[in-house]
Amino acid sequence: MSGVLSKLAGETAVYGLSTILARIINFFFVPFYTRILSQEQYGSLTEFMAYIAVLQVVLTLGMETGSFRFANKGPEPRSVFSNAFSSVFSFSFLVFAVMTVFSGDIASYLGYGDYPEVVTYVGLILLLDSSCAILFAKLRYEGRAWRFAVIKTVKIITETAANIFLFLFLPGWIASHPGTFVESLIPPVPDFSYPIVAILVSCVVMVICMIPDFRSIRLHVDRKLLKDMFMYSLPLMIAGLPGVVNEFLDRILFRFCMPDDVSWRAELGIYQAAVKLSVIMSLFIQMFRFAAEPFFFARANDRDSRKIYAEVMNHFVAFCMLIFLGIVLYSDIIGLILGRDFRSGLHILPVMLLSYLFLGILFNVSMWYKLADKTGYAIYITLLGVIVTAVVNVVFMPLYSYTASAWGHLLSYVSMFAVSLYFGQKYYPVPYNWKRVSFYIVSGIAVFLVSLLLPEMSMWIEIPVHAVMILLYLCLYLKVEKINLLSLMRIVKKQ
């Protein structure tokens, strides 16, 4: 089992290279954005990014996971991925065309009448990103983690370079070259549209990098296979939609739930800046998902597969709590990354980190309906999460602003986890060691609470004291799991 787990850890690390780079760069742009853009402008960017995240789930039609399932069941993998790509591309192109034709009307409805081009840019981003998602799924299926990571890294570097050029050089160039067509595409003064343009440029470069992968796709549809894939995948898309809506619903509700005398865009900007500081936790969960999903499917028929899934959960939770401690114990230092006007939201950081922890646990326990071909249950589970998120935000956001949003996330993921676990143990029981998992969570929270009781100390004393507290937690994990540190280092070195 140790060999299997170390392989999963190695693949997680490779997939995580590009993801880590993306989140780190995104993280370093937070002080950039929070010092150049106003709270309102950063709030506008957050709103558009929420729309992109929600629509990406719709446009991929659940075909990423569906492709893994059918490629492992028997049909020729090339045919499976060709069907998936053809359907996703066709649907995405239709949405792009509609957004382009009605860009002015959509922009006006959202209160961005001066930015119709941004709606078109978003539509093109969705077309390119959703179509390439199937090709990335194919790379994951084939175990080509390094190519996956390299292309993702090129995209990230391109987006970074585009951001730097747009914010630091383009305004000066436009000022010295007035009247050029560039002004009709990009505003001459930096605003929320600049990062969106940077994403679009990176998507174009990504497509160019994936030209060799397009050659393996046949634009031919096997109607019977496509019907079977839709029957399996659409419930996952429908389930995934409430899932991502649940993740971003609070951003959308700011427009409707904040009191009239409060700038909802400013509050949204502060909230998003604080959420960005929890990037490492969400980053690890995304890394883990990239590697774990094909890993779980590939071993579904192994005799000891469910024991492996349970073992994975123990290590996953323990590592997440290490990340939790690393962030919350140094939140006052990490908070200096934000612009001064955005630091008032740091108090929600522990709540958001625990929310992401339960999101990761939910991913683990929710594999049961994918492996047992009962994907319809995903719809009800995620709808429950949306209802909890909506109720908490609608009732409490007018009173507590983004603090309610943070607690809404936590309560939503905990509710979804509890329901998914109940049905999972009924239809696809996995022997999770909940006593051990709970021990790791409670121990991590206890260390955090103890840190709050410590007297005030200078930064130079606080750093080593908190480092010792984290080290003690790590030692506790190694002792409970009976892991020899030298053996662990040798496994990591082999990867």
C-alpha cells in the first residue's frame, strides 16, 4: 500500500507544480491589485471571475469525469475523448456567439454599460478554456502529468507577463499613441478589465501549445457512446453547478443583500482579498483532486481499494491541518501582503481555511457515487449546500457582511459532507477512521486556540514560538501514523 500511496503523492506533486505556480503568482498579484485597484474595482473583478467559474462548470458538461469513467470501461479512449471534445466545443461556441451578439445588453444589465467588450472577452475565455479542459483530462488519463504541468505553467507565465505589461506599460503607451484601435479594446486607465484581458491572452497561448493534442481528436460523434456519456456526465454537471454556485454564490449575492448605504463592491473586494490568503489550502485540494480522481477510478476494482481510500483520508486531513496552522499562526504577518484598505477582513481567515478543509473531505467521501454509478445523488447533496449557503447569506449578510459569507461556506460544506457520508456508507461503504480524522482536526484547532491565549510578543519571538507549535503537531501526526521520518524522506526523494 505504501507504494501505491507514494505514487499518488508523486503524481499530486507533479500536477501541483503548475497549480502551485498559478496560485503563488495569483497570490503575489493580490498586493499588486489591492494597491492599484480600488475596493470597488477589485470587487468588480471578483464578480466577473465568479461568473466565469460558474459558467465553466456548465460548459464542460461533466465530461471530464465522464471521460475517465468510459475510457476505463472499454470503448476506445480516443473515441471517448473525441466525443467529449466535440460536444463541449459545440456548446461553448454557441454560448460565445450569444455573449458576443448581446454583449451590450448583458453589460448594461449588470451595471457595466461602458464595458461591453469585457462580456465578449469572457465568452472567448470560456470557449477556449472549456474546450481545452477535455484535452487536459486526456493528458491526466494517459498519465502525462509533466506535459499537463508544462502547458499549465506556460499559460500562467503568459498571464503574468500580460498583467505586468497591461498595468505597467500599456497606459503609458496609449497616452503617447492616442487614437489607436487599442483604446477600443482596452481602457487607457488600469481597471478591473486588465486582469480579464490577461487571462484571455494566456488562453490563446494555451491553445497554441495544445495544437499537437488537438491532432489526436477526431471531430466525429458516436451517437450511442455520446448518449451514454451524457447520461453519466450530465448529472455530474448538474451536481457540479450547484457546487461551484455554492462556492461563488456569496460573491453574486453581495449585489442584492448588502444595505443601500454600504458599497457592496467595496465589501466584496475586502472579502475576496481575505479569501485569497487561504490560497494554499485550496491549492492543495485542487492538486490532490487532479491526481486522486483518476487514481480512485483506476483502483476501483482492486481488492483493498476501499482500505486505500480510508488511508488516503487520514493523511489528507492531517496535511490540511498543517496548512491551516501555518497560515492562521502567521496571519498577522501574511496580512501585510494586502493593501491597507483590505486588511479589515483577516478575521475570517480561520473560518475559510476550515471551509476548504471540509471541501477536501467532501471530495474524498463523495467518490462513492462516481464509483457506484449513482451520480444522481450528487445533485441532491450539492443542492443542499446551495440552500444552506443561500439561507445563511440572505439572512445574515445584511447584518454581518462578508463574515456571514465565510460561515456560510463552512456550514454548507459540513452539511454536504454529512449527507454524502450517510449515503456513501449505505451504498459504497469505506472504512474511514473517523476517530483519527477527528483527532487531527480537533488537535489542529486546539493548537490555534492556544496560540490566541499566549501573551503579546514581538514578531521575532512569535515566529519561532509558532514554528515550535507547528512542529509539535507534525510530530504528533508522525507518531500516530507510525511514520519514520527518514523512510518518508526516502519515498519523497524517489518521486
